[in-house]
Amino acid sequence: MGYSVAVVGAGGAVGHKMVEMLEERGFPVAGLQLLATARTAGSSLPFRGRSYTIEIAGPESFEGVDLAFFATPTDVSRALVPEAVRRGAVVIDKSNAYREDPAVPLVVPEVNADALAGHKGIIANPNCSTIQLVLPLKALEDLSPLRRVIVATYQSVSGTGRDAIEELRLQSRQRLDGQPVVPKVYPHQIAFNLLPHIDDFTPNGYSKEEMKMVGETRKILGRPDLALSATTVRVPVEVAHSEAVWVETERPVSPEEAREAMARMPGVVVEDDPGGAVYPTPLRAAGRDEVFVGRIRQDLTCERGLVFWVVSDNLRKGAATNAVQIAEELVKRGLV
């Protein structure tokens, strides 16, 4: 059996990757529509040996569509997702439009696939930095309830999109050639620099990206009371986000116990031999679907604390792969 599938936002970096993952994972696509705004409509993408033209998305685009993947800005999702659902499509939305809606499942399949039951036509795909965080956290939560989580992220420019990747490449050449740099995508130069600034800042001093990690992690883990604080940083890396994570659990969990639990967690690969220079890096994670964890160690400031390092490809597991995995679960459970 095949499904009629639409990919909205196919002209962007995540949309491109979504189409690639549908083909790579062999999802049963019987018909495919590639949709976008007028800015990227007209270009084409390959899929299973054919070339598909990206068309302008409108309400009528979703007639007869079974599954619609949205990789669009929040305002576009708010306008078009209800139109798709009204026409009978099940939507998997990557934007921030519905993640906080209590009626909409926010899903990482390895962690909370059961949340898909009873969906009302919309499933939210979490933020990329949240997805890679909740997998190792779930492994620890199953050992001992989490009391507190602190995370510092090191996020690649591909999280902003294709223009940011090109800006990093251009600025790197300009700096190496001794030329002046004029930033356009970011408020400051990103080449050879770090920016503790992802998304807009809120009145409490945290950025929206940081607050997304707080709210989304609580929702996915089913822990509305979980104490969590984040600092998100943009770094001059093209693909894959990295995170340094401090956790405190109800009972002491040894690094050895944590390694074993994380290694058993579906979708997680433990690479943890720092003396042998074995630990996750963005270059290692790019192009892979797994979440890589290493540097698992005791927190010297807390007897019930652990520290570890997490890296994942933000375009794949952090976006497109997770969305396709959600679709696979929907099919498996007869929910589409």
C-alpha cells in the first residue's frame, strides 16, 4: 500500500532532506507533491529516478493527500496546516506552531511514540536541539527520575538554513584572504566566532530557542515539573549540533550504569573512550541518523550528578529523519 505525500517547504534545507529521507528509508510513497512559497517554487528535486517540480502551496494543494510534511516557517504552518487537515491529510509539522498545544502530540518515536494515539490530524516534530537531548535523558529517566538538567548547545549554521551555510563559507574565505566581512544572516560575523544568540530573546533573558528546549523536553518526557535550564550558542560548523549536558537524578547513577543504559536506548550510539580520543564530533555525526553520546562522567559538584556530551545531525535526526520515523510509526499503528 502506498500513500499520497506532500512535502511543504521542499525548497529549503530541511525540505530537501525530507525528500531524501523518504527515498532513503523506502517510505511507501504512491504519489508525491513538492510544495513551497513563490520564492522557491519552480525549481525541481529528484525522487526515485524522476524529477519533481516544486509548486506553490495553497489550500487546494492538499486534496487527496494522505500525509503532509511541513518544513516551513511558523506563520506558513499556521495558515496551511489546518487547510491540509480539513482535506483529510495527517500533518507532521516541523515548525513551532503547534508544539506547545496540549492537544497536539510532540513526538520523538524512540521516546514517546505512544503519544501518537488519538492524534487529531497534526503531529508536531520537535526542535532539533530537543530531539537529540531527550534520547539520552529518557535512558537516564528510566534508571532514576531526573531532578535537574542543565544544557549548553553548540549549534551548526544549517539550523538557520542554506543562506547561513553560504554565509559561513563566504566569511571563512574572506577572513582567510584578509578581506572585510559584512554579516547578513546573523547580527555578527559567524566565521571563527561564536554567538550566544539563537532566535529572539524573551523578557526573562532567555532566547526563544532556550525556552523551546525547556517546554519541549518537559512535554516529551511527560515531566512538566522538570527543572531545566539551557544556553544555546551558534557555532561555525556547517552540520550537526553538539550539547554539553549536566543532569541530577533522584538516586546516584554511576557513569558505567549510564553508559549501559544509553547504549541500550534505540537510536543512541555511545562513543566514550576519551583517553583514546574516542568521543562524538559534528564531522562524525553529519550524514548519520544516530544520536552520539560520550564523555559520560561524574559531576564533581554533585554526588547524584552526571555530565555527558551529545552530538547529532540536525538536518537528519534533528528534523527530516525524525519526521519520517513519525510517519512510519503512524503507518505501523494504523493511524493514517
